[in-house]
Amino acid sequence: MTSLPTHRANSREAVPSMADKAALIDVLCGAARILPVITIEREQDVLPLADALAAGGLHTLEITLRSEHGLSAIRTLREERPELCVGAGTVLDEWMLAEAEAAGSQFIVTPGCTAELLRAGVYSPLPLLPGIASASEIMLGHALGYRRFKLFPAELCGGVRAIQAFAGPFPGIRFCPTGGVKPDNLRDYMAQPNVMCVGGSWMMDKDWVRRGDWQRIQDVTAEALALLV
Ligand code: 3PG
């Protein structure tokens, strides 16, 4: 059996408590209110895209590992834009978690959860926001100390009504709905007391990125944040 590249179960390295990591997620993502989910198709887009989002008001960025440029984009941003907060998204297993940590990620987002990945997240020094789509998955995470979750794909798995329904059995749990969130439903999600932030990619349409229309990305970002004032 292949061994994990980084496995901290036996490590002496200090790892923050799950409560401290939930508090950190509140600071990083909750304060940001919108978490842009970024997939880099061309290396040259990394800095201008991050700069456009930052100029529009978003300083906490999720870089997905679903493209070949994901890890290098995280490294580039950590070196070149230390004022931004950069997390890794689309982390699917413990190996990807280890790679994301090594690249300098400051937080981790996953689209769903496996018992192995959730356990690895407990031993990680980084806060991990697990993706869930059901009460059972929240319970799996809850048993390990997770209190912050990404609801994904939010619009397809119940949207605002699912968030409202989860408030009953899961007091103290807060969500980042992602998947189908757009300016026309953004405020409905953010009006829910158990929503800490929303995630999405609508502010960086692929065509705008390919054309280098950074001003439009900045403007759409700023308009979205203005909806939340
Ligand atoms: C994600 O992985 O979180 C989604 O791709 C973001 O969803 P959206 O593209 O519908 O905003």
C-alpha cells in the first residue's frame, strides 16, 4: 500500500484545535463574505486576475486544483501577493491536501468529504472547509470537530431552503453555499444567520479572463460586494 506523502497522525507538530480552525475560517472567509472560486487556465492570468479581484474588494481567494496550474498559482500568489489570503480548492484526497499545504495554501476547501480526508484535515495545521450535500455528511464532519462546511452544489441540493432546514438540527454550524450562487440569489443566502459567506465564480466569466477584461472582473466583484452593504 502506498504511504501518504504527509501524514501527521504521529507528528509532534503543533496543530490548532478544530475550534481555533473554525474561528480562523470565520476570520478568513466570513469577513470576506464572498469567496471567489478560481480555476487558472493560463499561468499568465494568475496575477492580473488576483489583482482585479482584490481591486474589486476580495482579498481571500480559493484557487482550485482542478487545473494543472493550481499549485503553481498558489505558490506564485504567496510569493508575489503576500497581502492576499490564498486557499486551495477542489482538494479531493489526502495526497492533494499534502500538496496544497506544501504549496503554501492558507486554507483548504473540498467539494465533498471522505472519512480519510476529514481525518487528514484534523491533523492538518490548516483550516479545512469540507464540502457537504446532506445532513449525514455534516454529522460525519461534526463527529470530528468540524463546524464550518461548504454546501455544494448549493442550488442543486436545496439552496436557501436547505440552509434553513439545517439550522434546526445543527445549531452552531455555519455554511459557505457554493455552486450556482449569483448576484440574483446572493443576498438571500447571506440573509441566513447560518451562512458565513458564499462561494462562486460568476465574477470571473471564462471569456472575460481569456480576453483579459480585468476591469470588468473588478467591476462585477465590486458590484456584488455592494449588494451586501
Ligand atoms: C465550485 O467548485 O465551488 C464551483 O465550481 C463554483 O460554483 P459556480 O461555478 O457555480 O459559482
